[in-house]
Amino acid sequence: MEYFLSTLSNFQLVAPQLAICALALLAISLRNRSGYPLPYIAVFFAYFTLGPVLNWTMNADVYVGTVVDRIPTVTWWYAAALTTWAVMYLFWRWLLPARHLPTKLATAKNSGVERTYWGLDTLNILVSVWAAFKTFQILSTGATDKLLTIEAAGAFHYDYLLIQVALGSAAILTWKDRGFSPATWINLLTYSMYCLVTFERDFIFVIFALLIHITAAKSSRFRLWIPFVGIVGVIGATAIFVFRSEQEEFGISTILGQGSNLFIDTFILEGLTAGNFYPIESYWAALFRQPPTEYGNLTNWIVYAWAGGAEGAGYGFSIIGEAYMNGGLAAVIALSLAIGLISMSLFRAAERYPLALMLSVSFTSAMMYAVRGEVATLSTTMLVAVIIGVGAVLTSRKPTAAFLGDDASARSPMVSDSQGEAGLTTN
């Protein structure tokens, strides 16, 4: 009885916020017949942010350090972000009639010619050789602890993971009837193996983003499989977490508690309200490529602010919490608007421009990672993606046409207006 009353009391504090979040997710997901990636970003965001909230309502474990009194207020931040995405997505769909939505994406299969990305394939092979060597080196040490595997991987570990968000996403450019190019398959395989031996889960984000875009021009019935793939990915990512922690038990509460956002966001709100620290203007610092704190990025700052710089501690950060530090709830809404606009604009352009297609996949992957990160990390990842994407397109067949999209060979087939909406595959 006591457990039931406690659960009911917790739930009542966040019931309006959760109801708004649920309505926003339903609105944005059920209307996604055109395959836009923004609804998937929204669902992923909800999983990482609201999962721990649900754990708290059920009196399950949450991150140590979570300020429970601040949970109801922080949940309003999440509701504001999801509502912003839902409203702008529905408005976007109203603004663009069905016949103006992407019908096919500018992959090698649909680009009008058999486009060959020899520069991208060369880079894939070079990076794969490095990853394979490091994977063998890590396995030879027999390390089963994440910190030890990262130490064995060397100083380039996190740089490699960042590059692979862009390079792995560029695989979409080589997609044809039988899959990716051989070099791309090799890179994705070595990337996945490297992540598994170092207990990193980044490769799941990239693979899921690729799947979203590969299935974008297929029928709505085919895309029904994506949620099931996402569930499998969540379970697999949780299993990696349980295996590397050696202290957690696999269960529903563990699956729901994978996001550290609630801990970080409540810590930020408590600190700002109590005057323990001042708002950190990280956006201004990121504009000039400068560290926002004396400890470097915000991911390092939270370790010192909460754990006193304890060795081996790491919590990531929160892109929503960062927005609140920079400008309150208005900044949260502004950031959500920017994320939605970038995501939808890139996907809209992905029909004609291979570079936009690759950047759409990269942004989707990077956003899944940045939910537990900061804007500086997102912008750095996208900068790398632009460099790799431009290089890939310029070293492909007919690079000028492909990059500018100024002739028919650089565009994917279009459905003529005379065919009407019934002729579209993404109505």
C-alpha cells in the first residue's frame, strides 16, 4: 500500500508533463508517412529523458545525485522540446503538400548514373585497417573493463568515434540494390567490432540512422519494422551497459534508466536556483571555438562540479540542460526549433543533393549522441561530416554536377505532377 501511494504521489507531480509528451509523440509519429528522421529523433530524445522520469514515478533507481524535488520542473523542459518538434513538424507537413515530399533519395542507386565514390571507399579502407589493428591489439590485452580498453586503444579513441559518425553515415551515398559498396561494409563491420570491444554504443546510432534513411522512400508498411529494430537496439545497448558495468542487473528499470539527462538537468536547475554557480554561456564560447569553462567542455565541468573531478567519472551532459543554462526555457524552445529546422531541411534536400543526404544521416546520428552531450560536440561532428561529405562527393563521378545538383544526372528520379499523389511511394 505504501509503495502504491508513493508511486501515485510521484506520478501526479509529472502527469500533465507526461501527457503532453505522449500527445506530441503520437502527433509526430503517426503522421510520419514520408519517413522524416525528426520523429525518430524525438522518440529517442523521449527515451533518454523520460525513461528515468518513469523510473522515478515507480520508485525505481535513478542516477545518484538526481535532485528529485526538481524533477517535475525539468520534465516541463522535455515537454517543451517535444511539443516544439510536434508543432513545427505538423506545420511543415501542412506547408509542403504530399507531392512535394521526397520520393527517392540521392543514393548511388537513384542518382541517375552509377556513381562511384572512390575517394570515400579509399578512406573507408584506411580507417578500417586502423580499427582492425586496434581491435586486435585490445583483444590481445585481455581487458574487460571499459577504461582499460580505452587506454589500450590509445589517444585517438574518441577522435575515431567522432569521425565514424560522419564516415559511417556517408555509407548511405554508396547504397544500391545489393547494399553498400564493399569498402563501406568493411568499415561498418570493423567500426561495430571496435565499439563492441571498447564497450561503446555509438555504432548503434549510426546504423539506426542509416536504416531510417534507407527505408525513407519505401512503403509505410515496410517502415513499421523500424520501431522493432529500435527496440532491439535499445535492448542491445542496455546489455552492453550491463556487461561493462558488472554491477547492474538487466531489467525494465535498467532499460529505462540509460539516460543521465535527468540527473544533470536537475543538478543544473538546483545549482542555478540556489546560486551555487552562474549560468555558463557555452553557446557564445562555441561560436568562437573556445572552451566554456576552466575545465574544458561541459562534460568535464559536470565531473568537477558534482564529483570533484573523480578519476574515471563520466556522465556525459544534456543538450537541453545546456540550453537552459544559456537562456532558460526560451533557449530550450529555440534550440528545439533549430534542431527541427535543420533535420527537416536536410531531409527535404536529400532528394536532389547527395551531400544533403549524407548530412541528414550524420545529423540524425549526431543528435542521438548529442541528447547526452552539448552543442559544441554536435557542431564539431557536423563540421567533420561536411568535410568528409564534400570530399566524398567531389571525388565521385561527375563531382561538380553531384555537388551543385545542377543537371539531371545529379538528381534522383522525380514523380511528375501528372501522376498525382497516388503515384508517390511516400504519400
